[in-house]
Amino acid sequence: MSGVRDALRFVDRRQQRSPVLGFVYGVVKKYGDDRGGQLSALAAYYGFLSLFPLLLVLVTVLGIVAGSSSSLTHRVEHSALAQFPVIGSDLIANIHALHRHSVVSLVVGIVLLLWGSQGASQIGQFAMAQVWNIPGVDRPGFVTRLKRSATLLAVVTVFLVLGSGLAALASSGAHSAPTRVGGEVASLLVNGVLYLLAFRVLTPKQIRFKDLVPGALAGGVAWTALQVGGTLLVDHQLRNTNQLYGTFAIVLGLIAWIYFGAMVTIYAAEANVVLARRLWPRALVQPPLIAADRAVLAAIAGQEARKPGQRVSVDFENPEGPGRNPEDRGPEPLPDAG
């Protein structure tokens, strides 16, 4: 066992001395400290509930405005559903039934969308508050969260239509290499801006806008890569999935796809926190706790303050361990976004 521990100590020293490795491990460690897996699972659950109503409203509105048989409607539908490559083809094959009884479908879709997106937005706001370790007493109230939910719904709807429209416009031209590259670049830009706006809506106002930019850009790149990778996976590996597993595989594929997207989002938010507060390097082998470890643990404890006037203090054994010793009685006050 001593040999294994010595090897881990060696790896730990190397990653702490490397800015890149130290930062990456700091993000992964912070994700685990904040129970990012549970946050991703909750976001995936409510995202699953809100996805179908959103598509229902999109398809129904297009059918009413442009006509269910128009070429524009078909291009936008295909480009919108292509953003979910694992199950997009199956949705395309079955979603046209939604055009029947359009008024009823629209009303039902809007009601379900408001209910499902409310849960997804609330979980998103909770996740951002947890990631940034905002004390409970400083988190937005119920009315503010409702306003942000409505804002997020508007942002996502606009960007879904915008992204789908760009993809439809690109698909209407020649399938040349410049067209494909231009479409991917446009998709990358749209995803990056969407992540940035979503982070701003979901994150408490104490966090400065500039601290949200790096993770939003990384999230946009990762989501675009996830879309491209999913398309390649469908083309080469999952052509016969529906024949083998039917609807069961569609549902599982959709849930898995949303979960990966939620995980990418939480990791992108964690990268913002680690970068903004310089929460790296982290110790791979403990004890001792180094400065970034103490800062993270103090912030996690400090977020349990629920009432005005309540203060949570944190003490550590061996506070003179390696690294700078920050104020260990709790997290530093968050800057006001102004």
C-alpha cells in the first residue's frame, strides 16, 4: 500500500505543478464536491419533461403559420430535431401526428411547456447557486425565480428557432464543404451565445457577467461537438436501434442525451467558478488540505446560511499546511454585480 500511496503522491505533485492539469483536476474535483452528478440527473429529468412540449409548440405553430406541408416547415422541423441526433430521426418520423387538431395541440403544448420548463428552470437556478456556493440567505426569492424562468423560456425558444432556421437555410443550398463548415461555425456561435445568456439568467446577480464568459464558450464548443459526435454515432452504429428496441430505446436515448448535455453545462459552470476564484490546484491525496481545498470546503459550508444575521464559521486542523492559507472562517463575500 505504501508503494501505491507514494505513486499517488508523485502524480499529485506533478498535477499541482502543471497549470493545465491542476485546473482540469480542480474542475473535476469541484464537480464532485458540489454533487454535480445529482444536479445533472435532476436537470435531465426536468429537461425531458420540457423537451416534448417545446417541440409540440414549435411544430404546431409552424403548421398553423406556414402550413404543415410547406417546405419551410419540413426544413425547420428536421433541423430542430437534428439537434438531438440520437433520437431525432425517430421523432421526425412520428411528430407529424401533432399537426392534427392544431388548436388543441397548441393549448396542451403551451400548458405542458410552462409546467415542464418551470421545473427545468428552477433546477437550473438551484444548480447555478450550488455551483457558485451562494448562501441560502442571498439566493433569489420565489417571484424572482419565476421571472427568470419566463426569461429563460423565451431565450431558449428564440435560439431554438434561430438555430433551426440557420440549419434549414444551410440545408436548402448546395451540400458543399464551405456550406457545411459555415453551418457548423454558425451553430457554434449560436450555442455559445445561448450558453452565455442562459448562464446570466440562471446565475444569481452577485456573480459578474465577465466571470460567466469562459465556461459559456467552452459549453458552446462542447455541446456542438456532442451534436456532431451524436450524429456520427447514429450514422455508423445506431441505424437499427429502433428495429431492435423500439420506443424503449428512443426514450432511453433521449434521457441519456439530455443527461450528457446537463453534465456538460454543469462542468462548464464549474470551470467558471474555479477560474474566477482560482480554486486550483487541489490535492489529489489528503491530508493535508491545501489552500484551494480549504476555500472550497469553507464555501460549501457557508452556503448553508439560511437567515439574515446567521454566520457559518469553518475551522481546519493543520491550517498551516502547504499553500496559501485563506480566511478559513467561511467564504469571502461575493462581489455585487451592480
